[in-house]
Amino acid sequence: MNTSQNPAEAGQRKRIEAALADYPDISKDRLAALITWFHQEASALDVAMLASNEALADRYRQFRADHIDPVTGGEVMRVLILLSLVSAIILFIVWRAT
């Protein structure tokens, strides 16, 4: 397995590490870039490497708790819609069977 990384990816991870090291005292732009990176660009390896960095552990956990892990209103709404659809289908099947 090849674990080498291109210089652009290594540079990006260094910028992410620097932002996490300064968290929560970072600008809105850096925070937005950090959130975007976690949601759209980070690989499982990238996240694991950050999570295992003891120098960043406390700030990483705080950042995750503040911006990555919380359940959003949109996620709750999607779950409620899905549950409503499933319930409607089950009720329809029961109604048709009787």
C-alpha cells in the first residue's frame, strides 16, 4: 500500500493543523475553510492523522464538538420526513390488507 502523499495534500493538512492549533481564536474565513475541508475534502486518513496528533487533541475535540458532530436541524428534518414516509407506507399496507 502506498502511503506517500503529494506535496499539495501535505501542505493543505499543515494549514489545517495550524488552524486547529489556533482554534477557537481563528477568523471566520479560516473557520469556514476548516469546516469545508472536514466535510468535503478530508480523507479518513487525514482525519485519523489529526485525531492522533496529541499536540492538537484538545482543540481537535473542541472543534469537532462545536462544528462537525452536532446534529443539525436539517438532519433532524430529513429523519422526520423519512419516518413519516415509512409510517405512511406501513399504514397504507395495513389499510389495504384489511
